[in-house]
Amino acid sequence: MAQQNYNSDEQIQAKSAGGRARDDQDAAAKSLSEALRVSFVILKIIMIVLVVVFLASGFKTVGSDEQALVLRFGRIRGVGEERVLGPGLHWVFPYPVEEIIRIPVAKKVNLAISSFWYRETTRDLLGEGPKERAPVTETLDPVTDGYCIIPSEMDSGDVTNASGSDYNLVHCKWQLTYKIDDPQLFFRNTYVDLENIPGGQNYADVITQNVTGLLGHIAGDAVVAALVNYTIDDVMFEQVAKVTEHVRKLLQEKLDKIESGIKIVSVQMTDKTWPRQVDAAFQAAIKASQDSQKAISQARTYAEKTLNEAAGPVAEKLFTALHDQNVSQEQEELLWSELAGAAQKRIDEARAYQTEVVETARANADYLRQILPEYRKRPDLVVRQIYWDAIQRILSNADEKFIIQPTEHGRHVQIRVLANRDPTIKPKSEKEK
């Protein structure tokens, strides 16, 4: 009996322990399930956040002075004008699907070209202290000194007609200003190392560094090709603007030919000089040229002044017309009517004298015509009256009169006149004034 009770207690305890074990397993399963559910929710949230962040990273801003191209797996996305993105906010598929390339189209970059300049010292290049030029050698060194060859004389501005084989050397510095005009052509045909851009470096700076070499070489070719069409006087003094425009035009043509997408805004010749080895000869030549131009200018001024004083502005035209058989009489008369100066004065005086002579002759003829009937009746009386009228006119204009009576038997009469008379006695002509 006692044994049975003992066995019953053990069974009850075993059942109780089994129940507690099952309860513990159920609680653990529930905890694991809850943990998995929470982890899955967190994972979904993380994935959603990552997707949002991934998509948000596709928003790109293009600056007001930029245009952009979108590369999809390395190729430009879009067709036609849609390929280029203007300023503003844009969305593209994040890298590595798509990549946006910003190109500064409004930025103007200055590029100095000094390959045609002579060698200078470091202090001279840095502009420190007083001007210190490199020592001048007896001859130009083509290894260290840059220069450009130009003909000494030109015929009709054609290098093929350059007289003789005499050429001059000139040193010159240039500065060109350019900008990117077509982003597509620039990206496609102009080399820019996009893969090796250092961290934090501006893409515009990378463009400038990569394009400098290309533009330097093309600009050098344009300068050489342009300057052979001009003399040293043209380059140094007379046609500087024309020379720079010629260089700009050739440079732009070369860039357009390779479809670079670059536009040359301006080209300037910042400095120019002849070889230092022949400075004295050039200075003497310049002085001689200046003296020659001065003499020519003075001669032209004197000629113009003489012509204006002689006949006025129409003098040269009239001279040409008088020697041109194709000029009509009406045209000559018109030019004569425009005559001025001393020639016109002489013509006016001649015409006045002509008029005076004609009128005097006409008056005399009328007078003689009036007295002709009386002369035919009494010729001696008319002649005597004419004589006394003439004597009266002569004596009325004389300041002093000396009347000499004729002598008898032809004897000579001696007359003495005092030369240094009283100066207070004024002639009649002065009294009338």
C-alpha cells in the first residue's frame, strides 16, 4: 500500500515537470517569433530608407553658369536638345546607372601664350623688383628664345608674292579668351580625364588643365600661319587689330574643324618686340621711318595749303578734269564755278578789268559818236576843246603846278626846283584823305 502511494507521487511529479518544460518551450517559441517579426519590420524600414536615400541621391543641381550631360552606362542619354540639361534641379538614376557631367559653358578662361617670347629670368617672370632681362647673346638662341618669322615686304598682302627672300623675326606674347560653346562636341571630341579627378577638385579646373595643351598648340599654329601674311611694320605698328583678328579667325577655324565645341571669345597681342640683338638697327630704322612720314606729312600739308590758297578744295579735281579728255565742257564749267582762293581772285580781277576796259571803250565810243557831227563842222575847235579838257583834268589832280611860257626865237629857259621844300606842305592827295 505504501509502495503504491510512493509510485503515485513520482508520477505526479513527473507529469508536473513535463508540463513546465512544455510551457518553457512555448514561451521561447513565442519570444523568438516576436523577435523575428520585429527584426523583419526593422529590416523593411532599413530597406525602405536605403531605397529612399538611393533615389534621393539622384537629385542633382546644375549651376546657373553650367550645362550638364547625363551618361547612362558611359553613353550620353537623350536625343537632340534633350541631351543637354540646363540650370536647375534634375533627377537621374544614381551611380553606377547614370552619371551627370557638369560643364561650365558661361565661364570665360584666359590662356597666356608665351612660346614666341625670348628667355627671361625668374625675377622677370615673377615681376619682382626692378626689370631684369636675361643677358642678350650675340645671336638668337632658338632653343631658349621663342620667335616668329615674318616677311620684310609684301606685294598685295600675299605671302606667295613676298619680294625676295628677306625675312624678319619678331617676339610676341598672346592671350586668348575662350569658353565652351557646345557641351556635346566638347565632351565627345575633347579629351578630359574624368576617371582620375582628385577628390575635391572642381571639374572646371580639370577642363582647363586638359584643354590648355590643346589650345596652346593650335593657337601657336594659328599665330605662325597668320603672321607670315604681314610685315614687321604691320605687326608692330600699323595693323595690330587686323593681325589679332586674323589669328582669332584661324584659331576658330581649326577648333571648328576638329569639332571641339570651344569658342574663342577674343585674342590679344599683349606684348611685341623685335630681336634684342638688333635693337639699335631697329631704333634707327624706326627713327628714319618717322622722319620720312613726318616729311611726307609736311609735304602733303604744304601741298594742300598751297592748293587751297591757289584754287580752294576743288583745285585737284579741276586739275584732273583739265587733263582728262572724257570730262565734258559742262563738268569743267561746274568745277570752274566752284573755284576759290587766289585763282578765283585773279579771275575776278581779270573779269573786272575786262568789264572796265569794255565799258571805258564803250563810253569813249559813245563820246566820239556824240561829238562827231560837231567835229565835222569845226574840227579845230573840237580838237582844241578836247585838249583843254585833258589839261584841266591833269592840272586838277596835280599837287603843284609849274607853268612855263614859251620863249621867242627858240631860246632855252632854265628852271630850278627846290627838292627839300617845307615838309609841312602836304600834297593834295593826303589832304583829301
